[in-house]
Amino acid sequence: MEVEAVGDDRIVYVRSEEIGADLPPGRKWMAIKPWMGRTEATAMAGNGDTEGTLEMLGATGGDVESLGEEQLHGIGTERYRGSIDLHRHADRLAAAGEGAAARQYDRLAEEMPEPVGVEVWIDSHRVIRMMRMTMTLPRSGETAAVSMDMRMEFSHFGVAPKVHLPSPAHTFDATPLARIELGLFDGHSVGPLSPKPGTPPLTAGALRHRANALCAGILKRVEPLERSSKPELETLERLVERGFDNAGPDAVEKAFRDVGYALFEPVVQTFKPGLLRLGRLAPPPELAPVYRRFLLATARGTELFEATARAYEVADFSAIQKLRAPTERAGDDSDAAARSLGIERCIAEDEEGNGATSS
């Protein structure tokens, strides 16, 4: 497979004929956030130079072992080997104040119990010429794990290429689908859910008033989306009633994709800014813990809802089913916290009166 890749310090975009065949029409590039939206420096504590890389290996996986001199394409190098223990790396991030990233790496470590093996080849100018990483990648369900052995060679130093990133209109962000594989739904990818430093706390009554007004505004913007997407929903419902076996696979995929783009995706993009505004409210000290629980549960529901949107867009039926129960639990947690706070407009109820996601 020949793959073209470009990116910045947060997102990698890849495209190929094989990848494009599995993407929604018009989406030529697949985007992935390797560090779940954070910068590489924050996520892996590397600052891009040799000393930073060796420091990272030593700090997270014990001593770095020298394997001696080695010729690499005619260039003399020193080869080193170490490992990255993700639990230790999470502890290092937590100590540096990166609590959200630390929690994600702790969760990743549970899925990847074996340390990540790393080797580097360094020339006499202390420039990395090649890096090798070996790891076992977790897979969902009963699917066997996959072993990866990746080598990256570095050359053409000093070149400053002009990199043009693809348009969002031509890009499919697969990061939420990657979260499904890793179970990384902790609410922290939505954005900062805290007031600016020095913001005076609101009274309990003012918090309820402001939060209810914000949630009412969100619902006001969501309701037209529900009405406008009714044709797509009805088409999907008819296919469900008749049975997918009686419809062609292309028709089924299109029906799911149309619902994803007509309803789920715009709801996510409508809800995220409102959630960030809720996060900027400063609750009174006595309500701060439960308000924090409300925000995180709602943010988890938003992450899960976004992953559901992407699963609809690629007609990933197993992912849709897998996300249903945790999405309902996040909605129940959000509703319970909202009730205790008295912010009724932030409670999402389904037609039977059961808790649903706040998005």
C-alpha cells in the first residue's frame, strides 16, 4: 500500500486508494490525532531533539542500553535501546500537571500491558538517523491483537517544505473511532471545562439561571436539526423495518451515513461550544464538586455521541451497538448531577422518561 501523509503537531492526514475506498464519498483524507488532540511534546514528553528522546526513554522505561556502533547507509551511528512503560509515563505526566493526559495513558496502559520497545540510531552530530518502535496493539472484542514493528528513517535535514493540509471538507476525522478501540472516553477531549483564573464564583441561584439559559439555548439550536433530518431518519427506519437483507449494502450504508451527517454530526458541532460555555461558569464552592461531575459526565456523553456520529458515517454497525450502553450511562450520570444542581433544562429525557445523553 502506498500512502501519502502530511500533518502538523496534532493531526496526521493520510490518503491512499485503499483508505479512500472505506471513507464517505468526498472524503479523500483520513485524519487521526495520534496524541488524542494534544501536542506530541505534551503526550510523549519528547521535544524533538536527541537528548529529549533519550531522557524520555530513561524516565519512562529504566536505563537505556547501548548496542554499540552500527553503519546506517554508510553513516556511522550509535544504537541505543530502551522501553516506554506507559504507566510510568502517566505518572510523569501527572507530576508535570498534565492530569488529563496522564489518565488517558493509564487507560492505554491497561489495554497495552507490555512496554513499548524503542531503538534509536544516533550519528556523531547527535542527530537521530533512525527510530524503531515495537508494540502490541489492542483490538476490540475477540479479535486477536496485532503486533507492530515500525521503523522511521530520517534524512534531508534542514529542508523546510511547504506543507498544505487538506480541507476539512475532504477529511474524515477517525480519532473518535480510535477512542472506541482504546476505550478512551474521559470527557477531556472536548476542551477546557473550567472558568478563567480569578473568575468570582456565582451564587447557587445565579449558577442555576445561567446554566439553564445555556442549556435552553443549546436545545433551541438542536430542535431544528431534528426536524430537518426527519427524511433521513424515516428512510433508515424503513430499512430497519424491512430488514437489511432485503436492501442492497450500498443503500444501507448510505442510509446510515445520511443520518450521521444530517443529524449526529451537526448536533455534536452545535453542542460542543455550548458545553464549553457551561464549563466557563464558576460555581459556588459548595456546588463545585457536583457541577464538575455534571460537566465531565456531559463531556463523556459528547465524546461518545461524536464517536457514534462517525460510526454512522462509515456504517460501522458493531461500533454503534458497542457505544449505546456507555452513552446511556453517561447521560444518566449527567442527568443525575443536573437534578441535584436544579438545572432542569440541562436534563435530557427520552420519550419514555429515561435518561439519555445530554447531547
